[in-house]
Amino acid sequence: MIPFIAALENAGWSVAAAQYTRAAAASREAVTIAATQHGRRAPLAVPAWAAALALRVLPRLVPFALPRYLEVHFTKVGAQTRLMLDGWIDEGAALGLPVTHLRALRAEASA
């Protein structure tokens, strides 16, 4: 989920502007890295369309402004989000696994 949060943050917390395809690809990389670290097979990752749909529907179901809540909460822990991305990038690179999408997401977060 963290790559999707990073994509939202990179899009200025705009649900409509977030790059869900990139986030889904980064999420697949992170899941593969974590599974490999624990000697397991990677489970299915969240597809981009499912995340985009959830982030469009959920605001209508919860009794508060979901995008604003995500912004307030994840801005407070933004350093943690970036550390998690950095950790997956470092571990994935060390394991010889793809980290292209994680790097692109992280680079955008640094900009």
C-alpha cells in the first residue's frame, strides 16, 4: 500500500491525478522483494485499477474527507514512507531483483 500512498503524495494528494499504474508496478516490486527476503512466493499485488477504484469510491463511504485524512496522516509520517521505499530499493538491488518502478516513485518523492 505504501507505493500507492507515495503516488498520492507525489500527485499533491489528488486522487484523480495519482499515477496508479506506476504505484501498482512499484507495489509488485516491493511485494516480490519482501517475499524473497522471507523465502516465500510473492502473492498477487493490488492492480492499478482496483486501487484507483477504491480511492474514488471510499470517500463516498466514509464520514470524513478521505483524501484530506490521508494527506494529514501520511504527511506526518512521510519520512517513514520514504525510508520504506529506500529499504525496498536497497534490498531489491542487493537481491538482484527489479526496482525500476520503486526508484521512479522515490525519485519523484524527492523532487
